[in-house]
Amino acid sequence: MVRNRHEAIAVVVHYLGESMNTRYTWLRLLAVLCTIGVLAAACGSSDSTSSDESGDGEAAGPDTSGDTVKVGILHSLSGTMAISEVTVRDAELLAIKEINESGGVLGKQIEPIVEDGASDWPTFADKAKKLIKDDEVVATFGGWTSASRKAMLPVFEENKALLYYPVQYEGLEASPYIYYSGATTNQQIIPGLDYLKEEGHTKIFLVGSDYVFPRTANKIINAYAEANGMEIVGEEYTPLGHTEYASLTKKVIDAEPDAVFNTLNGDSNVAFFKELSANGISADDIPVLSVSVAEEEVTGIGVDNIAGHPVAWNYYQTTDTPKNEEFVAAFKAEYGEDRVTADPIEAAYVNVYIWAAAVEKAETFEVEAVKEASGGIVIDAPGGEYTVNGENHHISKIGRIGIINKDGLIDEVWNSGDPIEPDPFLETYDWWEG
């Protein structure tokens, strides 16, 4: 039973992840959302509800009068996405520790409240509401999959609270209450496609998990392919957490692609790459370019199963900057020499510093003031110099292509040189019609 609007949205987002491939499906869902009042404003209703339940029209906001301020940490610490998200939590906690040791934010120590999204999108929505309403956090750092982000988005917007999201995603979104430190489409997926094209790969097979990010990304990839003389020879999806890839691998081999563009997420990558390896398929035979496999996932997949395959990201542990040398050393000192850093780990770490810089600039924890102060903030990050875009809340990032080496790290083989300005709606690309 759906108990409230937040749960209704989370249920619909979960459904969208399973079935969003027809215009008819979208129209039916829009009608349902309007009926239950989830999209009241968009559907023309004048019966809007403030996030302030006191009725005075102005949210009181968290109490920041003491010596500490609370922030939320919300990631999957269990379930299929834990393979990726646990280390993102660790990066955020490291940044908080460093900031606290340097005097805190506006002289106050940061107190993290950690919650488990459990790889379940309604749980993310529920935990987000708890952090905002019960724990009274001043900001939340969280999410990984687009399904988790879309489940949380209405909670943060209705409560006028801040979410800092650390992972690359499919774009086509900008929220006034979300800051996106991971890459949007033109900073990762398009550079990945450009690389495949320059390498002479024209027959591409698409493999992805069955939810928002892969389906939307592949819609964009199809448009790119049509405009750039590439052929999509197959497009297959499997549920998150899926581990049986014998039949899909056979489809890939039978299609004889030049390359695979991989948008699988979580531990499904382990099963997929092991199956490819078991069938004698190496990067020399069919290179698989991944956008959700980084150093952390390589460990779980097994380096022998994935060495030589390309990835598209904006940061690697091997990225050569003075700041990265410090970051890698600090991360290993905190969590162990066997631990690795990766793009989402770095982005999550940077998110905490972006928020802290905005608070210091605003001289207050008040949400609207922090938002106003955020635009134009420049962070000297492990991956380079990042600038926060005050209009779309994304950040400029250098695009990087790398090859997974025999040590499980990633050797960079190409980068964009200058940071790529975020274009989440692909407004600067003639081949994209939206």
C-alpha cells in the first residue's frame, strides 16, 4: 500500500526502471501521477503543499545554533549496489574528518548521520525524508543509481533541502536542490563514443541494467550512432543484480560487434565479464567500454577477466595531479593500503568540499543562501580544477579514457585537455532532439 506522495513517486520510479521504453507507458504513468497528486503543479493543480507543515509558509530549517551540524550520508551499504557504494560513503566520511580537523565549517564540527539505502529505491526516499525531517540534517550526500536519485529528488525538492549526488549519470536533469559532481552525458558517454569511433569501431552492441540510466543513455547512444555512421547491432538489458549471462554473452558473440558499450551496474558486471572470459573473449577480440566499472569494481570482477578493456571516466587513481597524490595517500592511510580510489569515490569526496566552500562563502547553512553562493565556486580537486555551474548545478570536468591494466588500475590513454562544461540536456549537439 502506498502511504504518501514520496512512496508513490518511489514506486513509480522503480516501475520506470523496469519499463520505460514506450511513449504510451510514459503517458499512462503521467496520468496516474496526476491522479494521485504527485505531480500536482505540473498537472495544473493549485492545491500545493508547503514543505513546512506548521502552516506559516516558511520552513524553519535545521537548528544550527550549537557546536555541531548534522549532514546525511545515504548509500547502499547492503544489496547489489553495495559493491560500489560502500567506498563512496568512506570517501565522504574522510572529507568530513579532514574538514573537522581543519576547524569545521563556520567553526562548527560536522556530524555525519549514516543511513543504508539497501539498493532499494523506495528505501532511499524513506531514508531521505528521515534525514531531513527527523535528523534535521543541513545537507545530504547520497545515491548512486539514477533510480535512487529520482526516488529522492521529489523529497528534497518538496522539503527545499540539499542533495549532493556523486555519480556519473544519463543527464537530461537539473534540480534546484541537487548538485551533481559526477559526469553528465557530454562529459563521459559522448567522449567514450568519440573514442570508439576514432578507434574504428562502427558496429556496437549495447548491454545494460534495466533501469533509468542505461535505457536513457542508450537512447542517446543510438542518436549519436545514427549521426556518426555507427551501427547498433544489439541492445539487451538485465535486471539489477542479475548473475546469469550465458545467453546474453552468446547474443553478443553471434552479433559480431566491433565493441560493446556497457552500462551494467553493480555486481552484474562480475558475472558478465567472467562469462566473457569463460568464452575466450578478451579485449583484443571485443573491447567492452564501461561507464560504471572503476578501480573498486575491478577487484570484484577479477583483473584477469577484465584487463585490457577500456573505461570512460573523469578521474583515475593514476591521475597525475599533486592533489591526487595527497588524496590517494590519505584514503589509503584511513582505510588500508589495499584500498583503491575511483571516479565516484573522488566525486563524493569533492562534493563535501563543494558544500563546505558554499557554506563558508554564504556565511550561513541556510539552503537558499548556500545555493546562491555555490555558482562559480572553484575546487582544486584530485581530478583537476572543478567549477560549479550555478545554473544547472553540475561541474566542469576533464573527460578521460583509460585501459584497465594487469595490476587492476587504469592507464589513461586520452583526455580532453580542458575541462568539459556540463551540458546535461545536450543543447549544443545538433543530432540530439530530446
